[in-house]
Amino acid sequence: DAGVTQSPTHLIKTRGQQVTLRCSPKSGHDTVSWYQQALGQGPQFIFQYYEEEERQRGNFPDRFSGHQFPNYSSELNVNALLLGDSALYLCASSEWTGGVMRTEAFFGQGTRLTVV
Amino acid sequence: RKEVEQDPGPFNVPEGATVAFNCTYSNSASQSFFWYRQDCRKEPKLLMSVYSSGNEDGRFTAQLNRASQYISLLIRDSKLSDSATYLCVVSVTNAGKSTFGDGTTLTVKP
């Protein structure tokens, strides 16, 4: 079992550019959540996708958008990058059935984004 | 005020010591509670879930106090390998998101 995989592992972008991060969930998991973790802080919830729809969203601007594909993999897109977007972006997958989380969230190794 | 608050530490303890971390949460509707461990520059990994009756896993004991809205993690007989950041996580079942604390850093020294 490959677990949760994210790509790329590291990325350097310039202010104003756009970036797409990718995540493949753990086998058997149908829900993908994205988190942003700045240095010295805990992960902050961005949004969660289930059945190809955004189910919940944290306090992030519309520059942050996402998508989930039929195979449950997901993308996180960030437009008009700011220096403050530099962080570790974590993807977590879990299984939700009947509105209840059936399995604990498993995290990918993250994508470290640096905006210069 | 943050939804989930932890003492950031750092906690510096000798091997074999017992150390306890506390975490408070503000949303009384919270239903699920977890402790995650995060090593430097790595992803968080589930350490243990926290149940209402309290639960133990080897040297680790987790407790939940719903009335006071806090959870705790006790580590007995600390090992060097326990050095990490411990994240408290709270989830409102059906809400679809988990809220993390900023973590407590533990360093266990020989």
C-alpha cells in the first residue's frame, strides 16, 4: 500500500504565479483534505473533497481552489501567489461513510512551496 | 482565541521522565479527538485517538475532559525517540474538517 502520495515534494514559484499540487489518497479512502502548515504552526485546514465536491472549507481566500477526480485523487490550485503562501502543503485522506469518519486521516509527506 | 490551544513548550526532559501535555478546545460540539506526532520536516502521523473513558497505548495515556474541554497526553518512561512535536487535533463529526493545535515540542535528552 503506497499510502498518501503528493507531488511535487518541493517547488519554488515567483509572486503572482499559479501553482498546482497533486495528491493521491491511500487505497480505499474516498475523502481528501488539504492543509497549509507554516513554520512553527500546526496544519490549517484549507478544504475537503468528497465525491468530487468541496464539502468543507476553512478560512482561505478564493485564490485557493481544488478539484477531486473520479479516482479520488485531488489537486490544490493557488492563484496569484503571495510570499505568505510559502508553507508545507499537506494532503490527508480518510474514509467517510454516512457522515462519519470511518478511518483516521493519513497524511502525505507534503509539498514544500517557496514563493520568492 | 484559537479553537485549539496547546502549550508550545519546548519541554526538555531526561530519558525515563514522565511528561504531560494539555490541550484545550473551544468548540463544545467537538466529537472526535486525536494526538498526532510530527517529526521535524515530516508529515503528521496519528499517535492515538482519545476516547471519553481515557485510553492507554503502551507508555502513552490519553484522557478527555468534556466538561472542561481539554484533552491530555501522558508519556511515561520517555525515550530519545519520543522527541518530536505533538499535535492535538479536534474534529466536529460530520463537519468534515479537523482543527489542529500548533503543537508542543518535546526533546528527550540522554
